[in-house]
Amino acid sequence: MKQQICILGSTGSIGTQALEVIEEHSDRFEAYCLTANNRVELLAQQARKFQPAAVVIANEDKYGQLVELLADCPDIKVYAGAQALCDIVEAQPIDMVLTAMVGFAGLAPTIHAIKARKKICLANKETLVVAGELICNLAGQYHAPILPVDSEHSAIFQSIVGEGDNEIEKILLTASGGPFRQKTLDEMRTMTAADALKHPTWDMGAKITIDSASMMNKGFEVIEAKWLFGVEADKIQVLVHPQSIVHSAVQFRDGAVKAQLGVPDMRLPIQYAFTYPDRLPMTGERLDLFRHPLEFSEPDTEKFKCLALAFEALRRRGNAACVVNAANEVVNLAFRQGRIGFLDMGDIIEKTLDKATVIAAPTYEDYIQSDAEARRIAQELTTLNS
């Protein structure tokens, strides 16, 4: 029987590469459901090619357009809206859910998938950033495995496979450093969104690429690693590694370091999450260490305040990371729209964190309220900076 996969966010970078994996191994995998937020034309193209049982467009205003585009595909059911995303992941035929949506919006459908006991292939890092403790508790309660899809967390996971209960002394989380790695603080003040979107090694969506430039993306990955692998922040070290060949590493208490290396290709961690513990053949470039120098350096947290704020959110615990994520979504969009400067993003997130209501032991409802409050505060601060 083919494994039935639901892709939340099939039109994004992760989603499109996941479909490549499904296509390459069509004897093993089948797309049961594809979803998108706004990109209705691409979603319809994907549906025509992969013939899923269902498609969901989150933006209800585009439902009519999607129905019209798939009018001659009567076997594909068309749904719309946030609730439809939560409902579809519970469908009985689905074996695994790839959560490739961007932002806070991925939290609710992931929770529904966990409660339906689906295997979670996690690419939506905000789910663990916002509600890591809640998600981990639910995954344990419903026996839903969570397999990381981020290249860094997949590398860590691959490095600890077979290690049993051996204690992790340190996680070495690599970062490309983004396009501003060698810029001075003064130069970074004048950088535009167009500058920030020129990532040196990875091809990602606009929001994540901006997060990479500010290193907030890496900060979120620190928080994600804390929950995925059960380590505290002081055991996670970020290394700037511009070649993006060492995807991350683990240091054990005897001093041994295990790393996963490969060319920058997201299909590998996607496929590994789909097939674990098996490794299937994959076409593409192979790593040639004779051609790739390996450099490492410490990140400059004065230049990249967002990375420091992620560690601060872990220190504060409670709803702090939820606040940071909400504020970041606001300032990321404002920067892309040219309403604030690059360095303003970190300043606004920091002020939002200080102003937001502190909740020591948040429930799901608390996360919803905290997200809304933080967005309101960040919007007000953004307006003042515009």
C-alpha cells in the first residue's frame, strides 16, 4: 500500500520539493491532500498533476476560483478556510502530514493531526517555537511521532539515531549567516528587503529568507531544537558555516562529535522524514569534499539581535517565544513592504517582548490570546517607526 501524504503548504518551497520526492518514489507515496494559502493557480496545477483526493485553499475568497480551475476534475474535492485545514488532516486514509505552512497558522492543523495520531513531518518551526511544551505533551499522549524536516534538525536527528540513551553534551547548530554575514552594523542599517532576499545558499520563501538574513530563523531553530531533542539552551551552540555543507552536529559526553553533511538540497531531509528508518535512492548532486572548504565562526549577536532574543525567550519560558514569533511575523512583513528598516525588526521584537503580558504556564487558549496581543503591540510599534 502506498503511504498517503497530506502536504500543508504544497505551493511553498518545502511543499514543491516534497512533491518532487513523491514523484520520484511514486511506487511508495501518494499525495492525498494538497493545501495552499493564496497561490490558487499553482495549487490547481499541482492537483491536476498529482490527482489528490482533496485540496484546500486557506483563503476563502479564492474558493470559487479554485473550484472553477478544477471543474473538469470531479474526483478532487475542494475545500476552503482555516477549519478545513484542521478537518482534512484527520482524514482516515492519511498516514503522514507534512506541515510546510509558514507561521503561527500552522499550529492548529498540526494539533489536529497529532490528535488524529498521524505521523508529523515537521517543517513549520513556528509550531514548536510558539507551543513547544504543549506539542510535545500532545505527541506523547497520542503516540504521534514527530520527524524533523528542517535540514539542521534532520541532521541532528540523523546524528543521534542509534545512540540510545547516550547523553548529548552539546548540539552544534549550523547557520549560513545569510546575505549580511560580512556587513558592518552601519551597513546593515541601509539594507533593503531586496538585499535581504539574496540568500547565498538556500532557495526559500520570502518570509523565511528575511528571517535567515536577521538570523531569527536560526533563533527559532534553537527553540525548536530544545523541544525536539530535550536539551536546554546552554547546550545549544550556533556556528556560522557559510557553505551549508555541515547541516548540524551533536557532541556527546565523551567528546565525540557526529555530523551530517551534504549539498544544500532540502529533498534529502524531506525524503528521510518520509522514509525513516529507511534510506531510498535520490537523484541529484553528490557532496565532493575536495571542492568544498569548511569554515566556522561565532555569530555576532550585536549585529543579529534576533538570535539573542530567541535565547532570551527560552530563558524567560512561558509564552515568551510565542510573543517573539508574533512580533517577528509583523516586523518581517513590515520590512518586506519597506515600512521599517532592517535593524528596526530586532528593536521592535525586543520592545514587544518587554510589553507583552507574561504567562508562566500557558494553555492553548493563552497562546491564541498572547499571539493576538503581541501582534497588536508590534503593529503599534511598527507604526511609530514608519
